[in-house]
Amino acid sequence: MVALILIPTAVAVVLGGLRVAGADQDARDYAKVERMANLGGSVTNLAHELGAERDLSVGYIAAGRPAADKATISQQYAKVDRIAAQVRKNVDKVVSADGDLEVRALVTRLDGLAALRQLTSARVPADTVTTKYSEMLGEVIGYLDGIATATNDAGLTTDTRALAALSRAAEQASLQRAILLTGLGTGRLNTDGLRSLLDARAQMDGDLATFRTAAHLSQRQLYDDTVIGPDVDRAAEYRERALTESLRGSKLRLIRGGGDSAAWRKAMTSTVDKMYIVQRTMVDDIIATAGKRKSDAQQSVMEQGAVVAGVIVLVLIFTLGVARSLVRPLRRLKDGALEIAGTRLPGLVDRLRDPEAAAQGIEVEPINVSSTDEIGQVARAFDEVHREAVRLAADEAVLRGNINAMFVNLSRRSQTLIERQLQLIEELEQSERDEEQLANLFRLDHLATRMRRNNENLLVLGGQDQARRWNQPVPFIDVVRASLSEVEQYERVEVRVHGDMTVAGPVVNDLVHLLAELVENATVFSDGRTRVTVSGQRLSGGGAMLQITDNGVGMTPEELEQANWRLANPPVIDFSAARRMGLFVVGRLAIRHGIRVELRSAQGGGLTAFVMLPDHVVSPVDNASVGTRGGSAAQLEGAPAPALAAPTATLVEDRPGAGYDDPNASRPGGGDPRFGDNGTRFDGRPGNLRRGDTGPMPAFDDQYDQPDAAGYGADDRADTRMDGYGDGPAARPAAPRADQDDPGRSTST
């Protein structure tokens, strides 16, 4: 609304201001031209009288400097000084008003007038005096050209150019007078004098042609009517006669009976004076025209300023009237919309997270705008949008609750059956003495454990916590071993973990699940002939850091960035999350306990998963509650602590002063990571470390088909890595044995 008022007002002010500013600039330009024209009039007077001074001085020198002519020259000096003083005054006006420092050159040149006059009294030839005066006159008259550039008015520009051309022509006429007076004084023109006279005549003819081109008809007519008469004709006749006799080499004689100098001076002075009359008339016209244009521009500034001010006032009154009728309902609409977006709608969405509240329905309060105009229609449309958003949120909440309930129900049902299956398998294992059959039972046990982890993933999707949790701290090394017991290719894992840490009991099951997902991902997506390293240590600032490094195919920087974002911000469950189940589950479990998981490219190829465990998750070993067995494996209070052993894995406990040997190396069948070195099984029952609410899942997918001949489902080989590598059966081939090559995987780093 502010823009509705400001934009037209600003446009009116800008346009009106530009118009007023333009008129004001025109007024200032015409005032400047008027001042410069006044200065030009003074310069024209100065050029005329200075030319007369030059001619008198040259005649005085040519006549032998008679004392009788000294008084006439002095009178001319005084007249020139008065005009020079007026020129200085006008220069000061131009400089103070316009800041035009170039006109200062006129004053500087006039300061040299005294030195120039001394040449007349000294023994200096007349030709030299003529040249020096002509140089000064040329610079003085050159100022008139600057008047033409001071204005954009075409008429004034043309008039000033015509005036400058006529002034130069008058100066050339005056110069001819001085040159011929010098020749008449000596009786003949020398070569330089003859050349100067010819040049002056040619220059005068050229300047007059320029004048006639630049001047308009009335100015040309004025010149033709003024510069005419017997003296003008005699001056032209005397000049031509002098040129003719000089070219013959004869003595100069203009009239019979003598008096040539006086006759030439009289005729040529009359011609120059008449040209000066035309100059003064043109100067007066220019000054009058500039003054009239200045007055008109000033009047235009006042008129346009008044019109613009009136228009702006009318625009403001009209705009304010319209704005008042729009601002109030718009303000209510804005306040209502912001309240809905910031308070009411989020509150309703929070309430709708409860499926029972969503099923009952929630009434939407309309925005307080009752008008029927366009603003009222917008308010009603926004109310409809609000109702639709609430309805969709309610439907989504009900659907999400139903889906979560389905996930939890399916998981609970399957878990019951799997627990019974695992119990039966355990009983068979304990009574079996045949090594081959025992190995098959171990494989069957492992498949059942993987199925249980799928069910626990459904619990995570459904937002449910583990039903059973540990209430006592568990050694960190045993948690890592328990995670390896849920990994299919556990024999490829090399563990280097400090043994002087324990994990808080409520976190144990979820941490085992999280680590199993990461380790399984590392083994599946790396060459079967390579090792996967799990290393961990305490941090000086508190907590611990675990690193899981493989030498697999790795990920691009873009894929790493996307995967890490998903780990830090697990999205709402949807199809994409279901396709990358491991990424989703790891992120949910990490956020649940304040754990930070980050994937980075390994230095030698593949990936490294960094797991940062905070203080409340891990803590130093407390011997009062957690004991050690054999200097390596910790045990829970009141129960034997199991130790994890794998026949082909390298397990290194990095607790100072303690080592770990594989006690199952001689066990029949090569041992299994589900059993401790005392034969105790990690089955989740009291005194054991088997997770009761989580289970292994070798890769990040929750879909399984019927098992093949090797005992693995088709989707076991079609799982996708948490970064999204592959999307189908070809994405994850079955893991090869250590003595076989994997045709579907690249070992390049």
C-alpha cells in the first residue's frame, strides 16, 4: 500500500522535478549567456579601440615619432584603459557567477598592455609593433568564439558565431590600415609588408564570407546597409592602388597632391567604424535575446513549479483517499494470514498428529474481513485454503498413524515368531555335536537374526522405541562385537577399539543396531578380499569417536553431501526413505541418542563412516559396576560378560596393558561371533549381550524374497547402499568368498 502511494507520487515528483529543473537550467544558461554577451560587448569595444591604438602607434612610428602626435596617442591610451577596466569588471561577474576560470586569460592578457605600449616609445620598428598588437587583438577577439559554446539555443549560437566572424573581419581591416600607414610613411611597402597586406585582405574576405554564411538575412542586410558609402569605396580603391604600385616596385602614391596617409587613414577608419556599428548592433541584439529568453525561462520555472505542486497535491489527496479504503481490510487480511501461518495452522497441525484428534475433525475460524470486494474475496479464498490444508494434514496424520500401527503390528508379530525360532535353533546348537550340522545351524541362526533386524527397522519406521533395554553399562568393546555378530562377512572386519569405555545401558541396543548397519554396508560394498577396519578411541573433550573404513567403490562429493544431509535430517518416511532403509534407520537412531554420523571419502578409496558418541552415551570404565575378564573383556554386574570371537577376524582391544586373543580358534567349525569365549550366547536374556529388540540387517533394504540355494534371498543381493548406489538386483551382487573374485564389483579406489 505504501508503494501504491509512493510510486505515483514519486513518478509525479520526478517528472515534474525534471521539467522544473530543465526550465531552471535553461534560465541559468540564458543568464550565463547574458553575462557573457555583456562581456562580449566590452571585448568588442576593446578590440575596436585597441585596433585604433595600434594604428595610431604605427602611424606615429612611421612618421618619425613627432611630438605633436603624442597627445593623440595618450588620449587613445586613456580610452582603451577605461574599456579594459569595464572588461575586468565583467570578467569578475562571469567568474563569480559561473566559475568559468578561462576568461581569466583576458585579464592576464590585458596586464601586458603596459609593456606593449612601451614598444611605441622605444626604437622598435613599426612592423614589430604591428605584430605584437595583432597578437593581443587575436586573443581578445578569440573570446567571442566561447560565447557560442555557452548555450544550447541554436539562434544565439548562430548569432555569436556571426559576431565573432565579423569581429575578425573588422580586425583584419584595421590591420590593413596599420600596414599601409607604415608603408606610406616610408614611401613604399617592403616584401613583408606587401605579404602582410595581401594576407590581411584575404583573411578579411574569408571572415566576411563566414559572417554571411552564419548570419541570418536581417544581419546580412544590416551589414550591407551600414558598411557602404564613398569612404568605403575609396578605402578599397586606395588598397588596390597600393597593391598595384607595390607589385610594380614603384613608390606609393594614393592621391595627387600629397596627403596620402591622411586620406588612407580617413577612408579606412570610416570603414572600420561602420563595421563596428554592425558589431555593436549584433551584440545588443544578443544581449536582449538572452535576457528575454532568461526571463521566459524563469517565468516557465515558476509556472511549471506551481503546476507540478498542484498536481502532486491532487495525486496525494486522491491516492490517500483510495489507500484508506484499502489499507484497513488489507491490514486485517495480513494480520489474519500471519496469525494462521505462524500460530493457528502450526498449532492445528500439532494437534492433528494425534490420530484421535484428526478423526474428530477441527473447525477453522475465518479471517475477520467481511467486505464483498476483491479483498473480501481473497480472504474467503484464503479461508478455503486454510480449511483444505487442515483437512489434508488430518488425512495425512490419520494415514501416518495407520501406517505406523501396521509397521509396529507386523514387527511385533514377526518378532515373536523369530524369537521362538532363535530359541529352537539355540537348543539344536547346544545339543548338536556334528561340526557340519552345527555350521548349518549357525547359518540358519544368522539368517533368522537378519530377519529380526528387518522387523526392528519397521519399529524405527513406526516411531517405536525398543521394548527391552539394558539398565546397566556395557563395555564398549562388547557392543562393537555384538554389532559384528549381526554382520554376514564378520571375518573380514578388523577391530581396533579402546576397551576402557562403557556404553549407557538404554543406548546399547540402538548403538549395536546402528553399528551393524554401517559395518554391513562397508562389507557388502567393498571387495571380498579387502579388510574393513573398525577403530575407536576416547576424545579428550569427552565422548568417543568410532571409524568404520572400507576400500569399496566410494561415493561422489555430491552423493556424500546428500547422504550426510539425510543422516543429519532424516526425512518423513516415504518411498525414497524405504528404498534407502539403512540411511533412514541410522539417522533416526543417531538423532534419538544425540549421536552424529558422517560419511567421508577414505584416503585410499572407499568410505569412512565417523560415529561421534557424546558424553552421556559413553563413559570411562567404572570398576565398581563393570569388571574385566582376562584383562580384556568386560562383564556386567552380577552376570558373566561375553567376549566376541571370530575365527578369521582380527580383533584388537586397544585398552592399555590388555590384549585380546581369539579363544575360539580351535573351536569346531571355526567359531562364531554369536558366542563368547566361555560359550555364552549373546541372546539378550539376563546375563548375556544378545539384543532382544534389534537384529542384524546386512544391507540397507527391507525387502526379502524366497531364499536361493545359498540360503540368501534375492533382495539380499539387490539392496542399495545408503548413498543410493544402484537400484535393483544388479546393484548388490552376493558377497564372494575370500578365494573368489567378485565379477560384479570394482576394486578400484
